[in-house]
Amino acid sequence: MTDAADLWKQWHEDRTAAVSAPHGVLSLTGTHWLDDHPEGRLPAIPGQWRADGDAVVHTLDGQDTRLEADAGLTIGARRLVVIRREGLWAVRDFDPAAPARTAFLASAGIDATPYDPRWAVEGRFTPYADAREVRVENADGKERGLGLAGELTFPLGGQRHTLAVARLGDGRLWAVFADATSGDTSYRFRFLYPDAPDEDGRTTVDLNHAVLPNCAFADHFICPFPPPGNTLPVGVEAGERNLAAPSSV
């Protein structure tokens, strides 16, 4: 039977392959907000772009392509994806030749701590009576709303801790958190995606699966920083910690 350590190793390998894929997070070379380009011309991107109600229209050689949020199109080797944040539209440019991806492929990958069962504990999710939104700073220096669905409580280091979490469309939870290692021996904050809680609110909090936010891989992501109260007083020496240094070989 495959044990937890083997499953974690496979997860780490799959994660490394995903971020370094031709159009993975490492290939992002720009996030271009349409409001910053009222003429519809984006830097080094063919065609014209304009917002039209609940979509963005891309015009190239007289042909219109209508793209809803999170949809994309491919031009040459590049993948162009439309996003919407608080009513504002942007186009993300994913290029397999991005310097960040090239450097990553020449490095040791992601610095992650091997699996340790002490970092996998049972947690309990308690939903808020009504969903909440807090304003938090994002990686691009702007403040945006972060929706929160409830609190996740779990034991760690002989104490009980609580994180405010969002709930994803598939039922999983999403925590944006920092800890006593953040900005020192690990990146300044990380993400965690516990499985959907059962009917009693129980789920596993496995910090072995803490991951770096997308903005750790490419500067043009706008990841939210941890909301108030989501900095753990203990050092979480588990999961993904940082990008590994480039190989000297």
C-alpha cells in the first residue's frame, strides 16, 4: 500500500511539473489592465482588446473573439487569458519562453520539506452565518476584497489555532496564511487547500501540502496577502518553502 510519504512525493512532482508547464504560472510575463490601455492596444500583444459587458472582445485581422472571465486564446506559442477583478478586466500573457520559467528549469525546482506526519492534523470548519469580505493588500500593492466563508480550527504545537478561510466552488477550503518562518526560511506567505469538510465540519489540515502563491513564481500575479489573524505564531516547517536556488552546474 502506498503510504502518505509516497503520495506526498508524487504530489510534489506533479506540482513541479504543473508550475513549469509551457503555460504554467512561471510563464506569466504580464497582466495588462484594459483601463490602462483605453486605445485597446496591449504591449507586444497582437490585435485590439475591449470590454463588452460580461466579456472582453479581441479583434485580430477583422475577426472578433469574445472571451468571458478566465477564458483564453492561443496566438503562436503564447496563451492569453482574460481575468476580471472587482469589475476591472485584464489580459494575462503566458509565454513559454519567459525568463522565470527558463531560470526555474535550470534550478533545483521548489524547495519543499519532505513529508512529516506531525503536520497533518484534524481540523474543524465553522461557517460564518453570512459570508464576509475583508480588504487586504495584494502582491501588486493594491487593496482588494477577499471573500471568507468561515473559520478553520486545528491543534498545532500544543495549542489550538484558527485561520479564516474561503470556500471554493468544489467545496475545498482555501487559507492564505503566514507563520513564524515567513519571510525568513520560507516565502512571506503561503496557501493551503484542505479538502471539503464533512457534514460535521471535519477536514484534515495537512501543512505538508502548503504551497507557494503564484506571485512567488512570477511578478505579475496579484495574490492576496493573509487577512488579519491569519499569521500563525508557530513556525510551519512543512510544505513548499521557497523557490530553490539556480543550479551551479
